[in-house]
Amino acid sequence: MDACGMTGTYYHNIDTKGRMNFPVKLREVLGESFWVVRGTGGDYLSVYSNERWEGIKAQIVGVAGPQAEQLKRWLFSGASEVSADKQGRILVPQALREFARLEKDVVVIGAGNKAEIWDREKWEETNASFDPTTLAALDNLCL
């Protein structure tokens, strides 16, 4: 399946131990195990296939400078490889749950070449403030 084919919105709960169901459709794209990391654009988690994560790591490791070093520390220290259990649940580590403020109601979205895990309230707030008419500024985008 195409690694850029992650689409859809899925509503789930996360339990107090950090376990949550992860959508079958997205697991089919991501593979048996995949990577959950801090989202670079806000209070959410990014989810990458092993192949995509290896590409990201190679790209970041090749960059030098103080900001690059800080990015490496921040991103890699929060990365966790996960796999679903027999019930289709993954365990989201506590540090990642705290970063994304995941407590009970979560949303998993397909975002093209990755998936994202959001607190449901934060997801709805973010979408409510989005104005799709601003996309007209993206000259090369044909929707």
C-alpha cells in the first residue's frame, strides 16, 4: 500500500495505561511496527512507518549546527517504536501522552505520508480555526 495513502479520521479512547486502538487501515500502511514521535507543529504526535522514519533520521543526522543538535536531542529522545497487540492497541509512552496532552478522547488522522494522534478537543479547536480559503495563496496546489 502507498505510504502517502494515509487518510481518514478515527475517534478512539486512550486508557490510563496509555493503550489505545490504532486504526486497521493505517496499520496496513504503516506495517507491523511503526514510530510515534513528538509532532513538530504543535501538541500532537506524528506516526511514521519504519521506512519513512529511517529517511527522516538520515536527513536529520546529516545536518550540523547547534539548532540541528537540539532538534536531534528533542526528536530522537521522544521517539518510540510501537506495535499493535492482538486487540489492535498500541501503547503510547507516558512522556509522549504528556507532550500531546492525551488523556481520554483521541483522534487519529491520516495526513498523507504520516498519521497523527491528537487530543480530540485540541483537534476540534485546531480545525475550527482553519480557513480553507487561505489555500488560494498556494499557487501550485490544485484541489
